[in-house]
Amino acid sequence: MKKIQILGTGCAKCQKLAAVADEAAKALGAPYELQKITDLKQIMSFKVMTTPALVVDGVVRLSGRVPTIEEATQLVG
């Protein structure tokens, strides 16, 4: 099961990234868990300085912007 985490404070871009990542994971058809992390100490533990950020299975795959659905599918896959 893939573990997808969205790092951000809950802003509009963070919410958009969560929606895009969710849609991308559904398109892949594999089981996944989507978690939103809003605690700044937890976000900093990933060494992320700009949000939103996408973490897949513990690896930061993207930060500072919202990807397209196509790009997110590649990042999540």
C-alpha cells in the first residue's frame, strides 16, 4: 500500500495538491493511504522549506507547487 502525504498548513494550494494526488492515486488503481500533515515540526522533519509538498512512501517527490494530474500520476506511481 502506498503512503501519500501532503505537507502544508491547509492553504488553497495544499488542498488542491491533496485533491490532485488523490485523483492520481485513484487513476493508478493501487491501494493507498492519503494523509495531510499540517504540523510545522512534522513538515520540517522532512526538510521541506516550501509548501505544499508531496511525499510518497517517505520520499519528498515535489514541493512548492501543485503538479498537473499527469505529473502527479508519475510522481505517485
